[in-house]
Amino acid sequence: MKQAIIALTLSLTCLGAGAEGFMPWTDIMKGADMDADGMVSMDEVKDYQLGSRFQGFQPWMSDHFAALDTDGDGQVSMKEIEDGMHGMGMDGNALSAEWTKGLGFMPREGQ
């Protein structure tokens, strides 16, 4: 279990750097967090300004929001996403691929 946590942490850290021009899931979550409280509500998911660029983000979050919101507070934190991703047997690359499905590499904002 400890090794799995270390591996997940390392993979998430590596994702932060990402390939040139690729926006990892952590950046997408931060972008959707309109009030910068470290959590994303369903309203923020629906209003996410880049949602049209990441066509899979809104439907995927809509489908999985209730399951990811493990504490039932109506918001999903980065920790809840990480736990849910791990529980679904996904890594960060798989989650990013789901959220950017069919769109390939996307430019970071401002590039």
C-alpha cells in the first residue's frame, strides 16, 4: 500500500511537468476551480470556461461527480479526484486522456 501511494505521488508529480503543450488533469481541475478554494462544485464544472476545449471533462465529471464526492459536501477536491482515479484503476495520463478525449495535445492557457 505504501509503495502504491509513493508510485501515485511520483506519477502525479511527473504529470505536473507534462509533455510540452499538454495540459494534465491537475491543470484542468485548477482551471475549473473558479473560486480557487481547492475544490470543484458541479456548478463550476458546468461553467468551466475551457469546457469546450476539453470535451470529455464536463460529461465525465457529470457521470462521476456523486461517486467522487466521497464526503458528500457537494464539491470534489483534488484528493477526492486522486482517490477516485486510483479506485477506478486509472493513472493521471488515463484521466487526462478521458478529459481531452479525441483532442490530443492541447496548448496551455496563454500559449
